[in-house]
Amino acid sequence: MGMFKALVLNQDEGKTTAAVEELALTDLPDENVLVKVDYSSLNYKDGLAVTGKGKIIRKFPMVPGIDMVGTVEESADDRYSAGDKVVLTGWGVGENFWGGYAQYARLKADWLVPLPEGMEPIRTMQIGTAGLTAMLCVMALEEGGVTPESGPIVVSGAAGGVGSVAVAILAGLGYKVSAITGRPETESYLRALGASEILNRAEMAEPARPLEKQKWAGAVDTAGDTILARILAEADYNGVVTACGLAASFKLPSTVMPFILRNVRLQGVDSVMCPTERRRVAWQRLLTQLPENALGDIAQIIALSDVPDYAEKITNGQVKGRVVVDLNA
Ligand SMILES: NC(=O)c1ccc[n+]([C@@H]2O[C@H](COP(=O)([O-])OP(=O)(O)OC[C@H]3O[C@@H](n4cnc5c(N)ncnc54)[C@H](OP(=O)(O)O)[C@@H]3O)[C@@H](O)[C@H]2O)c1
């Protein structure tokens, strides 16, 4: 078989370099399923990995890309055979194991999820890790007893990948959504996704008192730091706050008051090691509960060679919505 293209990260005097290279199948790590990759996507974590701004990659050379969708070419595992369409997000792929920024990948069968029936491959990458995480947050809100009747939901980093999909899903399910953004120019985009109120990021990042006026039945927080602390202080009695990101920082300058006086629940959400069964449920729900027209607005498509530029942009908070990487463009 011929050569194929991959984005390869290396280290040069402590700095991460990224270049599109020609590889052979024999260069791939030894795992039990060979997948021809159609699309990958760009998440915040990919941005940190490709630019080297975050300590995501510890072993070089590395093919990054934490998401991918493709077709099985060979499988030594009974669960998959040639021709099966599969999706992969997380499990440390694109961090500790070679990932989706390549036309071929060798993967563990345990990491794969069959393409949900009726879902176009490209749609899975329009959604990607970010969208899957948004759905896991929505599921956590529901499990905490939050319904559209409970009251408004606040979403931070709303114009980003996780935030955009969260706004669209929640609005589609009938929730009233308040969107926090640092980019006022995204207001019409966020309103088109279903946000009914736009909140200024800088104001929401102002340090809050231990308890503020109650405003939110629930939250999807991608920011952390003072924004998460303010959301907790503003959460309703019995409110559920899901925390999945650190776009502001990993800090949480809060107090116990929302928990002990308002019965507020702070629920962590992780997509990377999320069990396969829960992923399947989330993907199935994304098929039916993420409004079809929303994704056209949310996602743009780029080529593999564009990834380093976009990695820089996403880490500077300049990417709106989701970015799909077309491995055949
Ligand atoms: N737990 C998990 O499994 C999981 C999975 C996926 C992602 N994440 C995390 O979730 C976060 C969002 O990921 P993503 O892929 O959606 O990234 P993204 O597309 O870059 O979105 C992040 C958004 O956060 C906002 N933001 C940027 N800088 C900020 C700051 N200093 N303070 C507050 N908000 C800021 C921006 O939205 P506005 O312009 O609208 O303000 C930006 O678009 C990241 O921290 C990522 O690591 C976690």
C-alpha cells in the first residue's frame, strides 16, 4: 500500500513542531484495528497539543487528534470487520496514542463506538469530543433532576465548541438558555442556536459573594475560575452545576456556602474515560436531540495542513463553534 498523510508533532529544543508528513502503514503503532480516517476535528485540547501550549503530549513523535470517524480496513477483534464505520473520541488517543490527524490509524477495538445508525460520518466530527461532552453535561443535569420547568440554564464559553452544542441541545429540549460569551459579535449566532439571553463574560468573571441572588436551575461551565464560582453563588436551591472545562483556568475560588445552604450540586463531567455504554447513549441522543440545522451554523471544515493555524486560533479563543478536519481535502 502507498504512503499516507499525517500531521506529526516533534520536539525541537523544547519546542513543539507540527508538520504534515508522508508515512507508511508500517510506521503506525501496533493495535488491533486498522481504520481509514475520513474526518477528525479540532478541540481546545488539540490546540494545546499542536501548539505545545499545554503539556498534553509527553511522547514524540506523536500524531495528535483526539477525535476521528472512519472505516475499518482490517480488524483482529471479533467486534469489528472491514467496512464497519466507527467513531473514536478520547481514551488518551491523540495524547498518549497516535490519533486522528492522519489518513490511517491503528486503534484498540475497546476505544471504538459503531457509527450511530442514521448518522452521517461528518456529523460525528461536527459534534466531536466537544459535542459529546455537551451532551454528557445535559445528561448530568437531567440526572440531577433539572427539567425545562426548573428554570434557566447558564452556559459559559458559549461560542466555543462545547458551549455552542450545549446551547443548541438545551434550547432544542425546551430549556431557557443564558449564554456567557466574551465575544459580543457572536450574539446573533448564539441567538440562532437558541440562547434567549447573552451575558458578558467579563461581568460574569467578577468575583462573587459566597451567595448571590438565585438565577440558575442548572449550568454547563467550560470556564472554571471566577466564572464557575459566580455560577455556584447564583445557583438556585437544588441547582445542578456541571463543570467540564478550564478555558479561564483550573482554579475554583469558591466557598462551601452554595452547597450547605442551597443544596447545590457541583457535578464534574469527563468525556475521555467515559464508559462505552454511556457514550453510546449520548451519541444516540445527539442523533435525535441536536437540531440538524444547528450544526451547519456551528461547524466549519478545514484541511490537515490548516490544523497548525487553527490550533493557534483555538488556544487564543478565536474559533467559533466547531472545526472539522477533512483528511481527504
Ligand atoms: N471534561 C471533558 O471531557 C472535556 C471535553 C471537551 C472539552 N473540555 C474542556 O472544555 C473547554 C472548552 O472546550 P472547547 O473544545 O469547547 O474549546 P473552545 O472551542 O476553544 O471553546 C472555549 C470557549 O471558552 C471561552 N473562553 C476563552 N477564553 C476564556 C477565558 N479566559 N475565560 C472564560 N471563557 C473563555 C470562549 O468562548 P466565548 O468567546 O463565547 O467567551 C471560547 O470559545 C476547554 O477547557 C476544554 O479543555 C473538557
